[in-house]
Amino acid sequence: MNAAAPTKPTDLTELTPAEYIRRHIRTVPDLPAPGVQFRDITPLLSNPRVFRVLIDQFVHRWFGARPSVVAGLDARGFILGSVVAYELGVGFVPIRKKGKLPFTTVEETYELEYGSATVELHTDAVKPGDRVVLIDDLIATGGTMMAGRKLLERLGATVVEGAAIVDLPELGGSRRLRESGLPLFTLVDFEGH
């Protein structure tokens, strides 16, 4: 008689939070270009238990030393950042793509894997001395997070940490961000693009 084949653990009690989160990230091949493996976080958001585990990883990290503000990068950083800010009892600041904010802004243009982009921040979004956590879903080349950091610092805030669910270390963004002096917190790494 053959022994039963081992099953993949799917219950959080059998996995670390990072492993549990990783299992709920969908990979979509060849998006946005052939050879690219798009890491889709929407399954994390649609499952209430997984979403709670995800948010708790960030909230528990900063609960003792709360930032003044959480800033989220357009657009998935809005989803994460606003919930984390709510749970920490601090304000949330959106850093948006150019032309989306209605008030006076500062802007920063940066290079992406597939071109360039510009992000903006309201000039009254943060105050000098604010301690900010900057959050997004993924770090690839690091351009978006670096641009967000520059905007926040231009207004006198200090970015105490950058955070993301996914790091794509082969693209070098996390290395560049750390070399620039920005502490980073990521939950899972994926190889490749």
C-alpha cells in the first residue's frame, strides 16, 4: 500500500506569513511585454483572511514606532497605504501620476523599465519633520519609490522606510534604494522580471 502523497500546506498555521502571502500572488506571463512575469496582488486583496495577514505584517512593523504619515504610490500603494494608515491611526498621503491631483503640486519625473513617468504630491501633503513610511505593491527598478521619496523630502519630511509586498531583486531597484540610504521592508522576493 502506498503512503498518501504529501499535500501542500495552505493553512496559515503551517506557513510563515510571507509564504502564505506568496501563495496568493498570481503570476501573469508576458505582461506588459513578452518575457515579463507580472506579479498580480489582486488575489491578496480579494480574500479577506489573506488581506488581513498582509496588512498585519505592515501594521505590526510600525505599531510601536508609528510614523506621522503613510504615503502610498499610485495606484496599488493607495490600497495598502490607506488601510495601514487607518490601522496605525495616522494620516494617508497619495502620490499620484501627473495631472491627477487638484491642488498645487510638486512633481518628479523618473525612468521606468519601459519608459518614463512623472508623479506629483500636494505641496501641503506633509510638513517639515514628518516621519513617513512610503508604501507600494512592488519594487522593480525602484524609480517610482525613489521619485516619491524625493517629493516627500523636498517638502521637509523624512522617509523612515520604504515598503512593498514584492521585491524583484534582479531588476536592482531594492539595491539602488538601499544604497541611497533608504531602509526597505518587503515581504516576498521573486526571481526574474
